[in-house]
Amino acid sequence: MALQMKPACERCDLGLAMDGQAWICSFECSFCTVCAEAMEYRCPNCGGELVARPRREVPPVVA
């Protein structure tokens, strides 16, 4: 079962790159670093801990 890699922060709607830094809770709520820090690394939806989201490589574009 793979994590759902959400494309934007759920608080400020900033884009989250698959290979960039983001924070996630156990329910896959996703946040940017600025919002995660402002929320003291606690998910506002479930109260769970926000941890660094694993990064996925972006596949190369083949022309």
C-alpha cells in the first residue's frame, strides 16, 4: 500500500513536489514545512504527529 502523495499543503495550498520536503500524519494529511512548524508538527485534523514525508523520484520526461 503506497502513500498518497498529495500535491498541495492542506493549510496554505502551496504546491508540494513529489521529490521535495513535506510533512505527513498517519492519515496522509500533508503540509509544507512552514505550516508544519507553525502547527508545532501536530495535524489539525487528527491531532497526530507530523513526520517527514518520504520523497519519490520524479520520472524523467521522455520526448
